[in-house]
Amino acid sequence: MKAARDAVDALEAYLRERELKMTGPRRKVLEVFLGIESHVTAEELFEAVKKVDPGIGQATVFRTVKLLEEAGLARAACRDDGPRRFEHAYRHEHHDHLVCTDCGAIVEFEEPEIERAQARVYRSHGYEPVAHSLELRGRCPACRRGSAAGRA
Amino acid sequence: MKAARDAVDALEAYLRERELKMTGPRRKVLEVFLGIESHVTAEELFEAVKKVDPGIGQATVFRTVKLLEEAGLARAACRDDGPRRFEHAYRHEHHDHLVCTDCGAIVEFEEPEIERAQARVYRSHGYEPVAHSLELRGRCPACRRGSAAGRA
DNA sequence: CTTTCTGCAAAGTGTTTGCAAAAAC
DNA sequence: GTTTTTGCAAACACTTTGCAGAAAG
């Protein structure tokens, strides 16, 4: 967990700055989060955290995730229906998501052309950019084959 | 309400096709929805419907909105936090949204370049397009001026 | 008449919050 | 020591659902 070190440091810096406290539960939630590569819901993260320390409560996980968002260590992604999903934000480049509507597989991508076009939209309406989310939904190659075989 | 006529016809066709029934509440919910230009939540629509017919229940509005979605007359938009918002989908072109993070003002836009780039992303990953949602968040000209004056 | 639809209230998600005890500083 | 944080459970916001009666076809 070399990479985790930096993220934990970043959280401590953020907490110190706001005169908040670094605690065991917060460190554990962050470490478990960093160890999960996929896009997790707070609930899933809670389940994973419980395996490390069953004493940590759900509310603490929800509160810590919010804290991580504020600290720039986590960000919400895939705002489809259902619970919010979070992904790593610390030293992770911006990207968008392509989600399979059948199996839920997620591809992350970056399209400079889209980013440029978005900047043009902001400019042409006089808006100051804050954030943007693009989610493409579709059927992945595997699911397309599966259902094509089943139907045809 | 000339335009509404077509939409009501479209709903009736959809219902007939599925052997479902056209009812007073459904017609009223659709008509009120069509009369609202902004992006409404089901709850807001319920409030508006109550003014026309106080006897219509909240569950009916929620159920009808879902029905309108299935029938292609409404679509969800602006999946930010909070309740889902719906917009007209009947004979309304696809577009994306630019939302002010301060006052909530919504600009609808269409960027062919973005659409083309999205198609490229689908193709390059072998996904079959199903739907996509792009939401740009930023501060609108009015809010920028307001807070700039207040702060500087 | 048979089936679907309705309104109500209750249950269901997913998330937040009030509180007294516990931990950080 | 003072302040923040924790875990629990209760509350919360939004949405769905079970049911008996009402309406549509």
C-alpha cells in the first residue's frame, strides 16, 4: 500500500487545515476504499470495512465518504438509478464512463474532443465551469453476443 | 392545448397496444405535465395536478410518470442529487443540460461534435449505444456577477 | 363482468441526524 | 479538559407497493 500513504497524508492535511481529527475509523475507511478498484456504493464500502473492523458503523462510513469527497479523495460517479457510486479522485485524471446496461461493466474513457466541445458550450453561454458528468449507457460486446445468440 | 392533443393520442395508442386503459387521472397528469415547461419532479407535478383535481393521489402521479417514460412522452433529466426531474420527450429533440450550481437555471444545448465523439467512443469499445446523459454544471452569468460583486 | 386502475397508507430504498459515550488533540 | 467523532437507532427524503373499492373496456 505505497500509494495509500500519500492519500492518507492528503486526508490528514485536509483535516488539520480544518481543525478536524484523524481517527482510526477514518483511516480504515480510506484504506479500504483505496484498496477497492471498482466503483463502490457507500453500502458496499461499509460491508468491506466491516471485514477489517466490524465495530465501525454505517453512519461513519457515509460520513467519511462525504469527507473524502470534500477532501478531493473520492468523487461520485455513475449517477444512474440506485445508490451513488464513488471512485478514487486522488491523483486520478478526469474521465467519463461507459456503462453496460445489461451486466453493469464500466469502461472509463477520456475524449479530448468532448472536453473541448464542453468548454465551448460553457463559453458560449457565459457559464463558469464547475463540473460535468457524462455517462454513456450501452450494451457491451459480451452482452451483445449473448443476447444476439439467444434471440436469433 | 393543440400540441397536447397529439401527445394524448400517442399515450392512447401506447395504452391500447398494451391493453391498458386510458383514464381520467392519466389524461390529467399528462395534460398538466405538458403544460409545464420546466423540468419537474414527480412531487411538483403532483402539486400541480392537485390544483386541477385534488382527488388524484401521489402514487398515481408517480405511476403515470413512469408510464409516460415508457411511452416515450417523458424522460428523466438532470440526475443531480435530490429527486428525479422529468422533461417532455414527445417530439422533443435530444439535448443535454447546462445547470447553474447557484440558482439552478437550466440551459438546454445540443453539440453535434459531442454527439459524434460519443458515437466514436461506443464504436471503439464495441458497445451498442442505448442512451447517454451529459450534464454540465457551472455558474451562470447572473450568479457570477452577483458573487463577484459581493466578494471582490 | 373481467381486468386494470385508483387512493390511501404502509413499506421500501438510500442517506442523514440526534444523542450519549468514546477518542483525539 | 475541551472538542470532535463514534455507533446506534430513529428520522429523513424519495419512491414503490398491497389492498379493497372504483372505473374502463
